[in-house]
Amino acid sequence: MRIFKSGSMVKGVAFFVLILAATGCSLLSVSEIRNATRNDVVNLGDSIFALSGKIHDNLQSWAGETFRRYALSGSMVSHIGDQYDKARGDNPNIQTIFMDGGGNDILIPATLFDPYNCKVDWWESGLSSSCKSLIDDIYVDTVNLLNRMGRDGVDNIIYLGYYRLKNGLIGTTRLNQAVDYGDARLSLAVRNATAASNYRVFVDPRAYITSSDIIYDGVHPGNSGSQKLATLIWAKLQPLL
């Protein structure tokens, strides 16, 4: 039987836990909020919102009201569509959505086996064509989802983009070219979703989030990062309340 040093075991357990967070373990998500003082304001997305819940907490504190939350760790764009369906099933009167989506469609495959070659090594000249094709598919899925929201009468969509990662247990700076290309495509999706809502805005956090704002996994925001992200969203959300 192989004997592991305690430090190695702790790192191994931490890595396993964070993989669960990246791949959809609901136990690593904050609770849903399915009834709120402002049921017309809904949060959808992945673990950027759902792992700690601090972004949502800040926004509710500043608003002095509660918003519905369906964000779930590990969610890909298709899962976020399921979140939206659940929110409509609870109460179809949805006027404003703040959300993210698409990051796990890249991160999960890259963390496990990187079949799309989204990690860029030092000897490579740039992002692979296979990774760009993957992100282009995410763009199409996102446009379709936003169009569906618009057809259902959602008035306002605030779409949070992704910040650059740092090296950590699951994050790596080798994915940052994919982050940059992904944000460009997500921003275009928000602009091009012609059926979706009267007010659509893409919030790009890359200029604001630094390594010190990201926890040791290399991906998720710490308290300072969550506050910065909430501040960026609040600037767009507050006038709509």
C-alpha cells in the first residue's frame, strides 16, 4: 500500500473538491432562492456566482431587496438554459436577468483532458483552431438562449464575462487566450441576440480582477473579487430596479 504524505493528501483532496465544483456538484453551490421580494430579478449562471454566493449577497445588500437565484456550480450553457426554465416555472414574470455562462464549457474539458487544446503552451503561437471552434459553438448556444429569453418577454439582460485565470489547483494562465477569445465571442453574442430584450449589456471584468482577487484554485473570486464583480454588475442593475 502506498503511503502519502499528509500535505500531498490534503492537496489531492482539495483538487478533487475543486473538480467537483467545476463539474457540477450542487453540494458546492449556495442554496437557490426561488422566492424573493423582487421575483422579477433573476440570477443564472455557474460557480462564479454559486460557489460562495458573495456577488449575490452584495447586490441584495446594496439594493435592500432579495432576488431569485438559480446559479449552480459546474453549469454549462445548456444547464443555464435549464435554470432559466426552472425560474420561469416558478414565476414567469422575469424582467431582469443577471448571469454568466460558457466558462465551464471550456474549463471542464480543459481541466480533465483538454481535448480541444484550449491550453496554450509556450511553444504555441496562439489559440488552437479546435478551441476556437468550441468557443464559436458556445457563441451560437448563447445567442439562442438569449433570443429565447427575449421572446419570452425578458426586458433586461446583464451578462458577466470572465476574467483571466491565475495558476492554481484547477486554473492556469495557459487558458487565458481562451478567456480572451471567449469574452470577445460572448460580447458579440450579447450584441447579436436580436430577439433578446430591450436592454442587453456585456460586463467585461478583465481590467478589474487581479490575481489577489482569485482564490487558491486559480478560478473563483475571493471576497475582494466578488465585491469588484458585484460593483460592476450593480452599475448596470441599479438603474433597472
